[in-house]
Amino acid sequence: MKSKFLAFIALVAATLSLSSCLNSDETVVEYTNDTAITSFSLGKLGRYTKTTAGKDTLIADKVNGANYKFYIDQVNRQIYNVDSLPTKTRTAAVLATISSKNSSPIFIMHKNCPEKIDSAKYYSSTDSIDFSQPRMVRVYNNSLNAYVTYTVKVNVHQQEGNEFNWQAKAQLNEQLAALSDLKVLALGSHIYVFGKTLGGMKIYKSAASDGNNWAEVTANQTFAAADYQNAVQMGDQLYILSDGKVYASADAATWSLVGEDSQLKQLVGASSKYLYAFTATGIAVSKDNGATWAAQKMDADLSLLPTQNLSMNVSTIASVKNVENVLLLGTRDASYGDTIATLWNHVADYSANASESAWNYIEYDAYQSGKMPMMDQVLVCGADSGFVALGSNGKWYKSKNNGLTWGVDTLVTMPAGFSAATQRFGFCRDKDNFYWVVRNGSVWKGRFNKDGWIKDQTIFE
């Protein structure tokens, strides 16, 4: 290898000497001392999969490396892909396309001797490279008196993105088990449980990084036992309605009065900027953090509003700025004989001078598929795309069309402890994309693997 490298150096040196002997009327080629790798991409890669007999087999050209952009950090001399290749992609023999400034010579350093140039291999786009571990790539200037070394890391997912994993946290916590009903909210780095007991409303909290240890929160206001259902989260505040008064808090301990309206009956939920409440005549909205309230239009009769198991969440509209879809999900009294849950949706437009949209009752034809079945309890949460809902039947539902239709997500299996219980439960999603479930004193948190993947830096200054 050393002799090959020296031969290459000699060849370049000869070329340089020839260019210096040109006649004065001929073009003189000047070689720059500047050099850098300017682009990097991979060709097609194989991927291991299972045969019907359960054995690993390699499928050639399964992954198109051109679909995975590589970023070049010229400051730290790092080259890597932010979007990792799929699990089980074979990177031990890969064709790479590497370009350099001024077409400077590139060398692939030996993986076991990355500092020794005499062990290096001159780069060729037709020679495969082992990227199963970070590799050093060196690029020389055209004068061969200086070089820059880059570290190339080809990232491959170590987890299947669509696998959902639950983590068991507190189990049979006596304080949480004593709650006859509850509401779970995520705010910042904490999870809060607002619960109903014979002795009044209780508030407990745990760090989102924990979940095993729960501490009671002592509020500076006295709340009725039923006020647990009036607790909502918006922005960096918790809100609660009690006897027509709206309070806000950043920690569930210190509550400040922010508004008062005797017409408010129940604080239902929030979008990212607005609070929503039930009144005797329908739904009211506050656009100033609970200070003032205004009635909103409804396109159906008041009797069609849900009165039990209320939950509200929002999804963004990718093609429209400053607009959110708001979904209200719940059930009505058993006397109505409903066989499906009750859903309403609404468009919250935060643009200046935007017209007010009405709340729309989602009505289904008798034989229409995708309806949310009637259950003792069902609660909705947001998702990266659309909504998810958890039912007391132990099934996880998803909707990608703003709650119009629903289907069971078979990728999510609820923990055995949840399915075996019959008590009321709470359900929320935190800022790290973990879903939290609290039932009968037990706590679980879980998410899809892909929701925990961290993106690397892509902009370098």
C-alpha cells in the first residue's frame, strides 16, 4: 500500500513539473492550497430481513442511499446523515460518491490505522467502503503539502420506528388509587393528576422523567371535589374553573384569579391559545387567557353536546399557518341510547381579523364505517398527525382526518394492568411525545420509538 501511495505522489509531482515547463505563451496551471470535501452521498445498500423460516437474509439494493442526505460540518470536520438508514441496513460494503474542492485527491483511511497514510486507500467511486463504524476520510490539497481529515458516520436506526413501548412507573400507588375520578395533564417537565375524593379535590405531581414518585400539591385556593374535571393546560399555565371563577397557575400550587363569569359551567379544554368552556347555552371561548368570554356559534342542537368523559385536543393544519383543528370528544347520558361517542370539531384561526368559525357536530350515516364506539370512558390526545384516543375497552384508536373516522391501532397494546382494571383513568401526552396513563393507582408512560429520535445539527455557521 505504501508503494502505491508513493507512486501516486510521484505521478502528481510529475504533473506539476510538466505544467511548470510550459512555454510563456501557453496556459499556466496554478494549484491551490485550499481543500475540503464538498459533497457526500451513498449508493444503494442491502438490508437484512427475515425469511418465512425466520432466518436472516440480505436483500440487495433494498435501501436507496441517495434518499438520505448527508450534512458536512466544515468546522468540526464531521459528515453524517440526520435521517438514519432503516434498521438492519448493511453498511459494511457501500459505494459512496465523494466530491472535493478543486478535485483534490481523497483517501479513505484504514479503519484500524486511521492515522497512517501508508495504510490508506485512494478513493474511487467504484470501490466499496466499510461504514459499519465511523471512518476517517482525508483530502489533500493539489500541492500535497496539506490535508484535512473528516470523520464520516453513517447512522442506522437501532430500533424499529413504529414499535410502541410502555414503561411501568408507579404501581398501586395508594394516593392515586384513592381517586374516584381523575384528569391527567402535562405541563413543562411535570405530570399533574387532578383527582376527586370524598374529602375534596386532590392534586399530585411527578417529574416527567420519573413517574414513580408522586407528591401531593397543596393549593393556595380551596377547590370543590368536582373541580378536577375543570382543570386544563394551555401554554405554560394550568387553568381551573371553580364556581364561575377562572384561576391560572404555573405549578398547581399558587393559583391567581384571572377571570370571572357566572355563565361558565365547565372548563372543557384549550387550543394552543384559546380556552373553551360550556355554558347553559353552548360553548364559550376566551382569547385572553380566561379574562373574558364570548359565546360561539354551533351548527347543531345543544342537546348533542357531550356531557361526560370530556376531552379536547388540537391538531395543526400543515398547509395553513395560524390555524388549528380543535376536537371535542365525549359521551352523552346513557338515557340517550347512543351507540357511538359524541364528537364536535372547530377551526381556531389566530390570524388578525379572522372570521369566527362555528362548532360542527360530526354526524354519521347509519352504515358509515370508522365511528368511535360508545364506551364507559374514552379520551382523546394529540399526535404528530391527527389524533389518538384511548378507550376503557383497552383499545388504542387513531384518526388522521381530524376525528371524522377512527380505527384501532394494532401497533399499540395496552399494559395488562390497564386492561384488567375497571376504574376511571387519565390520559395525556407530554412535550417529549410520551403518552401517560394513570388508572387504579398505576402509572404507565410510552411512545413510538421514532418519537424519541433526536435530530442532529444541519446548519453550520
